[in-house]
Amino acid sequence: MGGVVKGTAGIVSFARSLNPGDPYNIAHPAEYLTNLNSTAAGLVTMVNDPWGSGKKMLDEFMKDPSEGLGKLIPELIGSKGAGAAKKAATTAKHLDDAKPGPARTSLDQHGPHASETPDAGKRHDDTDPVDLATGRMFLPQIDVVLPGVLPLAFTRRAESGYTAGRWFGPTWASTVDQHLEVDAEGVILVTEDGLRVPYPHTAPGLPVLPVSPSAPRHPIERTPDGDWTVTDPATGHTRRFTPPAGDPDGNGIAPIAQLEDRNGNLITFEYDAQGTPLGISHSGGYRLRFDTADGRITALHLDGGPRILAYGYTDGHLTAVTNSSGKPLRFTYDDRARITSWTDTNDHSYTYAYDDHDRCTAEGGSGGHLTLTLEYSEQDPDTGHHTTTLTTAEGHTTRYRIDGRFRVIAETDPLGATTRFTYDRNGRLLTRTDPLGLTTTCTYDEQSRLVSVTRPDGRSSRVEYDELGLPAKLTRSDGTSVRQTFDERGNLLSTTSAAGATTRFGHNEFGHPASVTDALGNVTRISCNAAGLPLTITDPLGATTSYERDSFGRPVALTDPLGRTLHQTWTVEGRLSQRQYPDGAAESWTYDGEGNCLTYTDRADATTSYEYSDFDLLVARTTPDGARYEFSHDAGLRMTGVTNPEGLIWTYAYDPAGRLLRQSDFDDRTLSYVYDPAGRLTACTNALGETVTYEYNVLGQVTRKTTADGTTAFEYDASDQLAVASSPHATITWLRDRHGRVVSETVNGRTITYAYDVLGRRVSRTTPSGATATWTYDAAGRRLSLTTSGRTIGFGYDAAGQEVSRTIAGALTLTHDYDELGRPKNQRLVARDGRTLQRRGYAYRPDGALTALDDLLAGSRTFTLDDAARVTAVHGPSWEEQYAYDAAGNQIEATWPDYHPGAAARGSRSYTGTRVVNAGGIRYEHDGLGRTTLRQKARLSRKPDTWRYEWDAEDRLAGVVTPDGTVWRYVYDALSRRIGKRRLTADGSVAEETVFTWDGSTLCEQTSDPVTVTWTHSGVHPLTQTETNGVDVRFFAIVTDLIGTPKELVSEGGEIAWHTRSSLWGATTWNRDATAYTPLRFPGQYFDPETGFHHNYFRVYDPETARYLSPDPLGLVPAPNPTAYVLNPHVWSDPLGLKPYDIPWSSGNVSRAVRDIDNGQTAIYVKSRAEAEEILLGKFLGDGYRNAEGFDGKGTRQYFGDKAGTYHWDDKLGEDGRVLGHGADNRDGDLPHLQVHTFPKSPYGGEIIRIFWGER
């Protein structure tokens, strides 16, 4: 009869759950509604699958006939048979008498809403980190992530006031601490990140949602065999928990047993007979193993690999975590088990203080960094609101208004600007209103999924989901849509772009990527290991790249389609420690215990060293030649000063809200900034007192820029892209197709047009003169042919994608050979009749710096380099160039042969600050902004030749007066592209004019009546030059050097019409019998005879001094010397006059990604983290960017909002292999990626650049 009694008790419980008048339901309306919904769902299940429901009860009957038979009678009447019983309430245990567990106690003390918000939803801003809503200090730690389709992550997380921890002490949640706490009131899910989520009791086949509507909507369910499962509908991952030891229907702790995805990939938790965790195994072959003692985990190991971490304890509290450095990260605690300090492996400490409610009231570093206090007001008895006040060491105060559910509803910055937020009852963000009153609104579906975002201009973007809850369609605010389809297991099957191009994805039975088919049917095939990591990738043409991986899943050998193998070694913590290239040369990195790079040794055995202070702030960098740069920071971790090797100091100052207020450069040139309450730059004033002002629309797009020279206005189309830009000298209009691609650009009535294929690749371009170029591509996406002016150039490639041949108009062949590192080794130009017209051979140092050049036409030469890889001498057969540099990289001596131009500039150079004042026999003057205003060349027995330069309000060269009094004027469009130059007569009229046309940021055509010259390019390398004079057309192929500087013009008849001999730094002469000419010089440069300088888009370059005439508008962001040209012009170039561009990337994939960044893309994709690291090292690291680890989730963007110059690896992965806290609606994407938070004055305008890797 016991079974019948328990079954009847189930009916009573069931009746209570459906009775709105029951006292418990009156007090718990949310739980009542949840139960009612679950009951309805259960009734539907019973009607649709009576055998399934009956079978579950029959299975129970077979386990315990007396109990099962008893249950079967009454529960078919109403309780379980009707669809909503609370199984734990039907057990023999008297759970009402059970002692509450730690999770329940915490909920009782602090309320459910204080512990149900994931870290991704917490606001912590400039704290380290403290949840500003609850005051809780929380400290997430990732011990290891083993990659795969279902990654295996082992994490820990401490929180003040948290007491439900087990295996790392009561303060710490962890992956192995996940469990259910079962008691009389229900079930509490305790997650690996410290959430405590209460559920009502449930029964087999009857999933229920958490009690609180604002908790994650992950249903819990009992299985027929008595286990519990918790499923995340968004990822399809299911956690399984085993019943408490002893009676499976009793109260107690139900530990996690498994985690499984929809594809059957499985993570299994292993325990001994006493419930002590032994390890975690993965169906992909990984296994983590634990050492334990006294109820604590003392070490973490990887089977087949090294020990990962050791854990030490004092009085049961985790007090030491030791990584492969052998140095511990140490913690201290107070008598309430709250962390009071941590001390890192570099002996830098951070301390915390708390009040009696476990709220952090003060924290700060041993060096004074991030020192702050936190105050919490009492709750308003009517609204339940309270205020958290954050005060920094400088006395700057930010206030946060918190509602009764611990959500930030208002934030007031130290300058009084307030941002407001509203939420629905489920805790979802409904509106965000900035300090200017501009509101963004969100809506959600019944499953709490974001379905629309309405911007301040009233236009909306929408997301539609499939039956699995995966994003199936994204409709942007301009009405264009991107579609995705998934299989029944949630694997991505296809993506269809706004242009209608569909890419299809294949998977094996475990969801591992197997193929990618583009819209043209070209198939890339992938084979994976058991974890789903690629082992081979075969492109559509059959070229295969293969990977070998270590026990951590990291690539240790990469073999390209030509059989060249790159070997890599990693630290235990996953940092690259050595990379050995196919030629045997190696580069290496060393790190401290915090993961900061201490030294980098390149392939030439030259070492750069780094020094750090608190919070891993870079304080010094010493380059291989001994030059030392020092960096200072304020208490808020912001950079305040840079000292260069010559002792010059660049300083930065910030307003109370942390925004850059003022900077003074090495020459004491000061720029100051003004912002509106929303933090947008509204004015910039330079050292001459000239101000540029900015106005914005409601979306934050610049609509007007006003300078002393006039106003530039910007208009945008429905897709938020520029449509019109009108400046004092030009109007630009863009037309785009419905997919947002530019189909025409018109500047002052001159139009250039474009066309694209289904994959979005450009297939044609027509310039204002009518010159048309068309492109075709092979199955691997490489350019196959270019046809321009009726002449076709065909391109041939090897299996690795390196260009090996170029057939020009059927008359010429240009071939390239490469060494085992993919560097050009030989270049040969052959005529149709077999004559060798030109030949070049190259030799390199192990680090890729050029050491010798054998040139058939210009002769052989060798190069001497210093420790910084700068060229100090060029040795020819009977001549030399010699150069010397100071510690900051400025030329201090230069000599070259007489046949090069600029002989007067040979000799010593002298400087005032960074400004060159003398170069040989040439004198320079500058204005207060560091711009060259006079260049004077001494002459024997006559007055010197003098050039005078004028500049506009945007630091562009506006005019020059030559020694003979000739006046030239330069005209620019709104994008600062030079669109014309004019020689004026004495009365100011135009005597001569050249008009320029641009293809994006690349000069593509010039017209000087009656001659038009048109160029085509491949990246920064010009390919062809066509001259049109009426009906006469001359076509030339351009042969370039390593970096893209034109060296020869070759006619279609097979003759070299022009060839150059240049100095190291670009001073150029050419053959006297030349029958053609090109003004193109270093990539992005154009020679102006009237000045002798090279126009370089944003600046003007002087090849005689290897310097620009004005400082870099981006300051120190691109390079440590803001006026000098690149370090070594054989390896680097600067196509925009803004930032050095490194030529020899390790692969075409990386090279393409870098070009995408330079072309303005802010989201790029590479194959691996190693490639992302290469881009970081090559383009950003060393330019003032610093790492910021440990900040994740929605607070990250707020944290980084004013943290320009930081980078952050967003590769903390959830069980789905995606970034934690990120989803389809997250602008950062959900693939692992690197975020580079660029400086506002960089070429990227303060954008966040995301470098993704993994399978899209």
C-alpha cells in the first residue's frame, strides 16, 4: 500500500500545483504559471503518445512492482498520468524534514535573482570584477579548453558569498562541481559558473522550467531510470545528473554524469565509489585526470600530456594554483570564505574588502591600479531600487541605479551623463536610452530569443528561428536578408547571402565538418580527428593542407600542398613557444607565469624583450639593437606616457569619464578633444588653435565635419553606408546594388563602375575614361585572368597558391620561383621568341630580410643590415650607399652615388625633436604642427633654391611654390584622396591640370589632356598601365619588385620601354632611352616632379630623407617613429602613408586577411589561432596595444569602450564550440576570435577588429 499512498500524495501535490487559490501559488505566481504550462504540455504529450507515458510507468513498475503498481493507479487519474507530478514529493523520504543544502541556504539569504544571472549578463565595468548590481566579487578562471566540435573546458569561478562549492572549497564553483541539490521544495541546479537556479519537482517526460522567469530557460526533466537532464535549447546540449547516493528518490546531491550534444559527442564525468571525481573523458579521445586529497582536487592532468595545474589548500580553501611556470597564483580569505586578495606569479597583488552582505566595498592593486570604492544605498521600500556608487582613486564617481531584480536601470558617468535601461519581467533588455535620449529597443519571442532590434531612427532588424531555435533568417534594417538552414541535429547546412549566393556545408555523423561548397559548386573537403578538428583540408583543385595535433588538440605541424612543413611548439597553457620553418630557421617566445611575452627571438636570432607591471601592463620594450621604449599608465590602466630611446616623451591625459582629453607629442605639439554626453567626439583643436568640429545623426554616424576651410557633409543610404560626401572641392556619390555592393562612384561628374559575380567578387571595372578591366577566377578563388584594353593577362599558380607564371597579351611570360618558405627566389621575364628580357634573383636572411639582389639590367648588389634589420649599406659592383640611424630610427647619415638624384641631401642629418632641420646641404623649416613649410637647397655662387609649402586644415599639402615662383595647388575629396593638381599662372588661372580617379584607396587613372593613363593592380602591386591619347592606345605590363614598386614597363611587343635604378629609399632614375614613363613609386606613392616628393595618400614622402613631411595623423599607433618611413623598404611599405605594411605573410590566407583589414573590413576569418596571432604580432602588437585578459561577456564592450589600444582573446568556449555569451545576434559573433580595440585616430577609426578562426 505504500505505493498507493505515495501515488495519492502525488495527486495532492498535483492539485495544489493547478489551484490558483492555493496559498503557495498565491505567494509564488511565477511558479504557478510554470506548472500550469507544464501541465498543459504534459496533457498534450499524454494524448499524442499514450504508449510513451505508459511505458515509463511500466518501466518503474518493473523496477519496484509494489511502488510502481501503487503509482500506476492514482497517477493515471490525475498526477503523473495527467501530466504534472512532482516525483520527489512521492518518495518515501520525508523531504520536509531535510536540512537545506548550501545552494538553498544561499537562495534563502540573498534571493533567487542575485544568483541567476550568468557572468555574460553582469555589469562590472572598471572593477576587477564586481557585479555592480549585487556587489558580489566574482573571479572566473579557465584552467584548460580542449578544442573540438564539443569542446571540453575545465573552469573554476569564485564569488563572494558563494558557499555551494565542493572540490575546490566552498567559495569555488567548477566544471566538476556542477550538481543538482534536491530537497523538499524542489531541485536547485548549481552550474559551473556559480548560478543557483531553482526548479519545481518534475517527473519523467514532463520537463519544467526554472521557478524564476529571468533565469536561463533550460528545462529540467527526470528520465525513466531516475536521472535528471537539463537541456540548453539554444545549443542542444544536455547535462545528465545521477540521483543522490542511496535512495534515488531521496534528497541530497545529484552530481553531473554526462554532457552530450545533438550529434552524440559525449563528455563523461568519472567518480570512484565514494563519489570522488577521478576525471573527465571525451568521446573525441581527450581525458582529464584529477589528483585528490582530503575532499579536494589537488592536480589537473591531461592523459598523454603534462600536468596542467596543481592546487594547494589552507584550511580547505584554495590558496595556490601553480601552472607550468612553477610559480603559484595565491589567494587569501576572510573568516567568511571570501577572497580578500590574489597575488599573481609576478608577486603583484590585488585586495578586496566586503560588508556584511558579501558585497565588495573596496578593491585595489599593490601598485595603486584600479583602486576604487563601492557604496550601496538602502533599497527604496516602494520600488525596491538601490544605487551602487563607484569612486575611483582620482575621485571620479559613477552611479548605477539597480532595480529589485538586480538589473542596472541607469548609469550616470562622472560627468553627469546618464544612460537608461528597461527590462521585461524575464530580465531581458527592452530599451537602452543614451544620454542624448536616443533609444534602441529589443523584442523577444516566448523562448526569450531576441527577435528584433529597433534603432533610434525607427528602423528594425529581425531574426527568425527554426524549430530548434537556431537563427534561420536575419533581416537587416535595409530589408536585405541572410538565411541559414540546419539539419535536425543543429548542424549548419547552408548560408545564403543577401546577394542570393548559397554556401553549403557537409558534416559526418558526429557533426564534424566534412565539406564546404560555394555558390558556384566548388567543393572544399575536410577530414577531422575524433574531436572534430581538421586534419586535412583539400581545396576545390585538389591541393591539400594537412595538420598534426598534440594531445591538447593544438596544431604542431602544418604541411602545405607542396610538402613544406611548419612545426610549432606550445606551452602547457597554449601559448606558442617556438615555430620552426621548413628551412630549419626558428623563432621563439618566452613568457612569464601570467602569459605575458617576455622575449621574442626572430629567425635571425635577434631578440626583443618586454617588461610588465601590475595588471600585465607593458612598461618597457627593448628592441634587438638596444633601443628602449618605456610606457607609463595611470591608476585606470590607461597609457599616460611613452618615452622613446632619445628621451622624448609623448603624453596622454583623460577626462573623468576616461576619454582621451589631450595628447602632446614628442615635439610638444598638443591636440585636445571635446565629446558630447554620449561620448562622441565633437571637436578636436590642434596646437595652432584650429578646430575641427563633428556632427552626428541619431545612429552616431558623422553627418558634418567643419574646418577652417569649410564643411564636409555626409549622407547615408538605407544600408547605413555612405551615399554622398560633399566637401568644398568635390562631391562623391555612391550607388549600391540591393546587396550593398558599390556599383558606381561618381566624383565631380566622373564615374567609375563595378560589377560582381555571385560570390561577390569583382569581375569588371570601368573608369571615367571608358577603360574596362575584367577578371575571372579559378575554383579556388584565385585570379585566373585580367583583360584590359583588349589585352589579357593569364595567371598560373602552384598547389600552394603562389603565382608561378603570368602570360601577358600572348607575347610575354613572367615567371617566379620560390624558396621553401614561399619567398620569391627568381623572377624571369621572357619574350615570345625566348629572349630573356629581365631576370632577378633574391637571397634572404633567415628572418626574411633581403641580403642580395641579382638584377640583369641594374646589376648585382648586396645589403648590410643592423640588429634592427635596417639596411646600413648597399654594395654595388663599383658603388655604395651607406646609412646610419639613431636609436629612434631617424637617419643621421646618408650617402649614395652621384647618378641618383638629390646629391645635395647627402651627408649628416640634424633634428630638433623629431623634426629634421638639416640634411646635407638642405635646410628645413616647420610650423607648429610639425609640417614642413620650407625646403632650401644651398647653391654655389647664387642664392639658394627655396620651396615653400602650404597646408590645409586637415594636414594635407595644399600648395607649393617652387624656386622659380611657379605655384601648384592640390585638390582633395571628402575621403582625403587627391583628385587633382593644378599649375597656376601669375594671375591665378589654371595653366595645367591633372585629374585623378581612385579605385577605393588605390590610384587607378589620371587625365592630363589629352592623355589618360589607367592602371590595374593586384593588391599593392600594379599590373598594367594603359596610355590613351585620342584613338592611340599604348599598353604596358608592369614588373614590380618584392614589395610592389614598378621596376619595368614592358610593351606588348616584347620590349622594355622603361626601367629604373633606385636608391634604397626610393630616389629614382631611369634609362635615358626610355620610350615610356610611370609616376608610380613605392606602393601607394606617386612622384610629383614639381616637388621631388612622392604623394602617399594621407601624407607626402621625401625619398632623400626617408621621412614624411608631416607627422603621422595616427600618432604612435602605427609605428614608434611618427615621421620616418618604414623600417626596411625591402620588407615593408606604407601604401596609405599611415601604417607600415609587412609584405611576407606566412600564407596567402593571412595575406588576404591583412588586406581585408587594410581595406576597412572589421571582421575577418583565418584558419587557426596561430594565424590570428601572426596578424596580431604583425599589425598591432608593439604599436601601443596591450592585452586585457579576464573580461568577458556583455560587460566586455563596456569595459573596452574607452580602452582603445587593447586586444582581447575571446576564445572562452561553451560546450557548443562557440564563444560563451555570444549568439547569432551578438555583433562580435560566436566563433572564437581576437578582438583588437583600435585607437580612434588609427586607420580603423576606433573600430573593434575581430579576427575569427574555426568553422563558420
